[in-house]
Amino acid sequence: MSVKEAVVNVVKPERASALEPLLRRAPGVVLGLAGLAVMGGSWRLGLTQDGSMGPGLWPFMAAVLLVVSSVGIVLGPVEERDAEDDATFFPPAAIAAIVAMAAFAALLTTIGITTSIALVSLFWLKVLAGEKWLLSVVMSLVLAIVIYFLFIQVLDIPLPVDAFLPR
Amino acid sequence: MDTISDFADGFAVAATPTNLVLVLVGVLLGMVIGVLPGLGPTTTIAILLPVTFALDAPSAIILLAGIYYGAMYGGTITSVLVKVPGEIASVVTTFDGHQMARQGRAGPALGIAAIGSFIGGIAATFMLVLLAKPLASFAERFGAPELFLVAVIGIVLVLAMGGQSLPRAGAMVAVGLIVASVGQDPVTGSGRFTFGSLEMLGGLDLVAIAMGLFGLSEVLSNVGKGSAQTPLAAKVDGIMPNKQDFKDSAGPIARGTVLGSLIGLVPGGGSVLASMASYSVERKISKHPEKFGHGAIEGVAGPETANNAGSTMSFLPLLTLGLPTGTVMALLYGALLLQGVTPGPTLVSEHPEIFWGVMASMLIGNVMLLVLNLPLVGLFVQLLRVRMGIISAVTVIVTLVGVYSLNNSMFDVVTCIIAGVVGYFMRRFGFQPGPLVLAAVLGSILEINLRNSLAISDGSASIFVTRGISLVMVAVLVLVVIGLASSTFRGKRKQTTEKIHDLVEAAEHETDLTADDLTSAEPGSTQRSRHV
């Protein structure tokens, strides 16, 4: 066993046990802090105006509910999470998927709908879903063509069309 | 007589070639979605909302309603044949439906489910039609205080019946209300939480948020996971149940219709609770409760009838009071808003073509389902072979193109992606997005009616107890809150919550759940907290 492995073996369980309760309480704490921030923002908007409800009172009431609920979440029983869930809590594939979605949003307005659908769905099918090349290429082209005809030609929705295609 | 002529007008709307095609597309799409793993009716309706923008209002709701009750049928097919519930309300059907399939009686199980669903759906549609006009004309007397209280009762009932703990459901409702308050103040017009952004001044688009929370978060949760092997489907021979099957099922179908219709009316009820309640009742009153879980046809007939009756009946509060009673209804509310129609007490009188058209389309759709369902069973089973990666790619592209097309706005696309990421973490931490979307839809109704009520009464809250109808509503609200507090205190709510929790998990992760898990009432029998 290397020194590194030995250190990992010793440190990992302790780190896991120290972080685990914190991680489980984290959603309640985050929601509580968000609630407090909204309460502050609502206060600044004004809770009353000329003796009636001001713009801030309604969100302030919702924020109070959020803070009270978050206290209940933090003090309540924690959700049991499987070891498998911990290992894949935010897997690289999910990050890649979010990047692909953002890339699609950027490409849509720059190069047009059909090419961006073909490119992003090809990436999704080949890289994220691990499909074979042939199926990925055919599926992405079919998807691009079907959506072009459905949204642009049939439903006449004004989406950004590629320069080489008719509207 | 009025009702008959209104209904006839509804048929004139529903029977146009376009709307007939839309009903057919809706029910077929719904059945496919009910069968496909990972896609439920909520996700599908969320991602298809922008498509309905190009249709007129009755056609849009006809299509979405078709998807909704089509999915109820579709989920049954896989529950019976492969023990994989396509959507949550069908989990109960796996208990006895799949056992029947293993005994070589898959056909009668599917047959009685289809017949029960048909009867439940048709009976609930007629009840809905009979109740709609009196309820709507009564609700037309509602002023701001009553509209506020109806929405509050709706939210409290959703809290009471949700499949998650009270603090978690409360937090989701609060976040939904806060999301709804972003943008211009409805009275003064000043900006709230806009951070100087012009786009934020218009508010966050609820449809974009729902599409992210349901569509994209579902995809993110499944990305990188391998597809499960397609389970071997049971063989389907004759589909017609025999004489004894019909005799055994008559009572459960009748009770399922009544139970489903009643539960469908209650906010937070819907098809899941309807099928659970029907199964429990049938098992309790049966002379042979030991047969349940081992292929009792009553355990298929009752719940299948109840879930279709429940999903049909849940249209009543939406179309007559403007009160969505569950997530799907909240999305339909959003679809109507997209069309420039605000659901409420005046919908039936001001937009009769929507109400009666949708009602007539439900009858047509249920007949289509009965005719199409059984011959297409073999085809639907093949759909189980479609891999999750392919479904995800199509879902993402359709969602993002759809959300952009709402307002041709990149801001909506960004909102949707952020909602998707937030929804992903919500799922990982065991929060369900349903109450959030419902509260986001009801948020503006609640606020504007509260402020109008207080403006009428010069700021005095006594307006809620000095008017007859609102006083009754306050009493109902107090009773609901007392009931909620007492069931939480006695731990009963926890048991129900965990049962629903288990159903959700069984539907999402294809885990084994038995009839005993659902119907046992002993404290501690379901005392496990699970991550969904």
C-alpha cells in the first residue's frame, strides 16, 4: 500500500463522517439563508405604503414561511442517502450536460436552429449517451429536420433559422 | 336542457378534424409516454406547453388533456406486463396486475384495466359536466376575499397531502410564492427583486421554470446512467375478461368511480391517492383479502378506475374555480394563461368553447383509448427498448427550442436551464417540485386578491370573517389546519407521506413494492426515509 493510499484510507472515513451531517443539513441551511436574504430585500421594498400593503409585504410573508420551514428541515430527521448517490452526487456527465445545454443556447441565436440541434444532439448521443456513431449521426439529423419542419414550417414559430434554409 | 345543448356545442368544437387529430395525437402520445421509462405526464406536458402556443385555446387544452389521461392508460400496460410502472398512479396496478400476468392472465388484467378506466373516465366526465355549471355560477359570487381563501385552502391541502415532509413542502411553497413575486408589483408597478434587469421586470416565466424543473432536471438526473435491461414482457393472449372477472370487478369499478371522483376534487388528491385509496378499500372489504397481491382482479379494476376518474375530476376545480389541484393542473393553468385565458369562475360562461369542447373531447378520447389501447399493446412493449440516452437528447432539444419559442427570449432559456440545475439538486436532496410550481401559479392570485380584499376593508382583516361565504371558507381552513396538525402530531401523516414516497421511488427506480407495503397500517411499518 502506498503512503497516499494509506492516508486516503485513514482520512476518508473521518472526512466522510464529519462532512456527512453537514451535507445533509445543507439544503435547510441554504434555504434558511435565502429566506433571510429575501426578508431583508422585502423590508427594503417597504412592508406598508400609505397605510396599506406595500410591495415588500407579500414576499416578506413568503420568506417568513421559508425561514420557518427551513428550521423544520434542519431540526427534522435527515434523509438517508445511498452510498451510490454520494458517489455520483454531481457526476461529470451532468456537468457536461449543463455545458451542452448552455452551448445550445449560445449556438441557437448565432448559427441557427437546425445546425445547433444537429451538433448538440450529436454530442449528446455520442458522448453523453454512448451511442454508436451511425445511430448518433442519423438520430441527430432526423431530430434537426423534424424540429425544423414542425416548429418553422408547420407551427410558423419565429425561431432563428440557419442562413442556408428557407423560412 | 341547457347542459345538453352546451354539450352538443362542445361536440361541435371537439369533432372538428383538427381537434379530432389532436385528441388522437394526445392520447397516443400520452400512452407512449406512459410506457416510456423516465417520462411522466408532468414532464411531457411541461415540455410541450410551447407547442400549444400555436394552437387556439380549446385545441391546446384538448391536446394536453389527451396526453394526461392517455398517460394514465399507458402506465398500466407496463405495470401489468413487465412490472415497470410508467407513472406513479400505476404502481398500485403492479401488485395484482403483474401477478395476473405471471399466471397467464395478462390479457384480462389489461382488458379490465381498460374497461374500468373507460367507465371511470366517462362517469367522471358526466359528473364533471353536471357539477360544473352550478359550481361556476356559485363561484361567480366570489369576491377578492373568497378567491384569496380558495387559493389558500388549495395550498394548505397540497401541503397536507404532499408526498414529502411538511417543512419540505412548506419550503417549496414559499419558494414558489417568492418566484411569483419577482417582477413588477401588481399594484404600484415598482420592480421587486429585479436586480436592475429589464427582463426580470417582466417576471420569471412560469412555463420556463416548470420546463426546467420537470424536463431538464429529469434529464440531468438520468444522464450518464446506463439503461436497464429490457425486462421480458409477459405474453398477452385473449384480452377479454371472463364472466367471473366481470362479476368480481363490477363492485370495485363502481366504488373506484365514486372514490376517484371525490379524491380528484380535493387539492393534492389526484390519481395517485385515488388509486391507493381504492386498493386499500377493496382489500379491506374483500371476503378474500389474502388473494390481494397474488393476482386478484379487484386489485386492478378498482385502482385503474379510480385513477382515471380522479384525473378527469381534477379538471373541475381548475375550470370552475381557477384552482389547480395538482402539478399537471398547474401546468394546464399555465397553458391557459399562455392563451390569454385566466381560469376562474367566469371561464364556463365567458369561454364555453373551452370548457364544453374539452369535456366532449374527453368522451371522444376515452373511446379512442379503449379502441386503440389493446391492439397496440405489443407495439408499446417494444417502446421499452428505447434507451434513456436517446429519450434525454430529444427531451433536451425539444425543451430548449420550446422555451425559446415562448417569447423568443434567451432570458427564458437561461431561466429554464437554471431551473433545471436547481431541480436536479432538489431531487438529490429529496424535494419535490410540484408544490413550488403550484405556489408559483397561485402566488399572483393570492397576492392581488389579498391586497384587493384589504383595500376594500381599509386594511382590516375582519373582511374574511364578516362575509358569509368567506366565513365558511375560514372555518374549512381552520378544520384543515387542525386536521393537518393532529395527523402530523400522531405520525399518521408521516405514514401516508412515506407511502406516496415509496410509490414515487417504485415508479422512478423500478424497485419492488408489495401490496403489504401500501396497505399495512401498523405504526412503523413504513418508517423508512428514502431519497427520491
